[in-house]
Amino acid sequence: MNRRFYVILTVVVAFLSVLIYNSAYSATEPGVNTSESTITASSATLKGVIKDTGKEKITAYGFKWGTSKELDQDKKLGTSLEADQAFATTISGLKPGTTYYYQAYAINAKGKSYGQIKTFTVPAKHKDIAAVTATKPSDAQNADGEKTVALAQNEAQNVVQYSTPSRSGNTANRYKYPRLSKVNGSFGQFAYRDLSGGRIEVDPDWIANNIATITLPGLNQRVQVNKAAAPNFIHAFNLIKNGTATINGRQVPLLSLIKTMDGTFVTRHVNWNPSRGLSNHSWGTAIDINANGHFGYVDPSNVNDPNLILWEKAFKPAGFSWGNRYSDSMHYELIR
């Protein structure tokens, strides 16, 4: 009897030891991603997401940020988040024409983890479009044969014409931004310089003349886009705001299919790889939707995929191309 008792006791102790060991040593530092920011004239909303907690409670999370990669500012947001939970904060009082760096972080009992360092540039002061109310694009030609875009501005519906300038005439800028982008169709080209991590800094004169802040219908979110592309973005999101789709026999709003919107005007190389060309995000002519689960190919037979539905019902009618053809189904862009 005693022998049986000791055998059972030994097994129980061994089992509990394994459980204790696994709980103590299988935990890791948390996983965290930095998401694209949303920018206004003098503020920015920084975004991140906890990918996993590392099997430990998150004890702190927030953002490091600043005007250099040293990230000398720290904004702690809270002490508890679950896996796949997003977080955000708004920083204000930013300087026009300045590039800022930011990075999400999270802490648990095992340590501190960081997401990618990302950047944004506050628009230089210029006459901006506070809200574009056009419902669909309208192309025209000016007297010199340059392509322009008619934008409905506020309720007065004034026609504003834009054309893409050539390389900045500012001599100092030519030295600071020694590289020239390709000519991206009617969206033109710009001077820039390479930064670390596949990022670039674009000549602020080009940004002032070509990038506008608009409000996306339905999302009511302000984003930066190319002025010539603004009507297409507005048209696409009006279709999303007012449209529906049938999924598994149930009618749902198109707006409900958008879980995340990850960047429009983001100055960088393709996939943040400096050996590759410049992303169309650098011209403010692209947008990423539902990045999680859509960095790849969507089989067109999967008729319930949200990004396929958004492509067919909104972005395609608004003149966008879909990145699914090169296995980037989160990505919609304008090519003309």
C-alpha cells in the first residue's frame, strides 16, 4: 500500500514539476508591431498592436518617438492589453515640414519588446484641402496640355487645378535631396534622400505642392494623399460608405469589412527594402487595407474575402489597381 502511495506521489510531483517548468520557461517577451500613423497639420496619431503577450501579462506599453532615430520621447499608455489588441495615442504641437520617428513597445515579466521604427513627415505649410467633397474623379487638360484634376472644394465646388512641378529650384534642396525618383505617370517625380531602414525623405517643396490632407467618407479619418489622387480616394470611400455586400447569405455594410487602414502617404522603398524601387505610397497614391492576413495572394474563388469584395465594389470602380496580382492583397494603388 505504501509503495503504491509513493509511486502515485512521485508521478504527481513529476507532473507538477513539468507544469511549473513550462509556465516558468515557456513564457517569452511580448510581440508588438508598429502600425502606420495618421497625420494632420500639427499632430499625428501613432498606432501599434500587441501580436502576442508572451504567455505573461502585459505590464506596460506605449511609444518611443522623436525627431531622430534616437527616439528621445516616451509616451506610456497603460498596463494591460491582450493579444491582437491595438493601441494608439495622439501627439501634438508638431513642426511643419519635419520628419518624426516612432516605435511601439510592450513590456511583460520577461522583458521589453519593440516594433519597427517608422516615420512620418508633417506637411509643410501651404494652402491645404481641409475636406474634399467630390464623389468621383474628373480629368481635364490645361492650356499647356498638362493633366490636371478638378476637385470639388468645400460646398462652393470651386475648381482647383494642380500640376506636378519639376525638381525644386531651391539650390540648397538639390544638395540635401540629391536623388530623383522615377516619373510616376501623371503623378510626376520628386527629389529625395535615403534614410535608414528603407525609408526616404522627400523634398518638402514637392510635398507642399502635391500632398493634401483629406477626410475619408465613412471612416471620418484624415489622411494624406496626392492631390491629383484625392478624388479617386473620395470616390472609393463614398462607395464603401454607402455600399453593402452579401456574405454567407447575410447582407453587411462594406464599411464593416475594413478592420485596419495602414497608410496612404508613406515615403519608403518597396517592403522597406533599400535595394528595391520606391513604393507608390511615396507619391501618396496607394492605400493598405486589412494588412493582417492580406500580405499574400487571395484566391478569387474565395468570394467572401473582404479585400476581394472591396476591390470589386469600391476600389476598382474608383480607378485603383489591386496588388493581388503580385501577392499583396492589402494594397490598392492608382497607376496612370
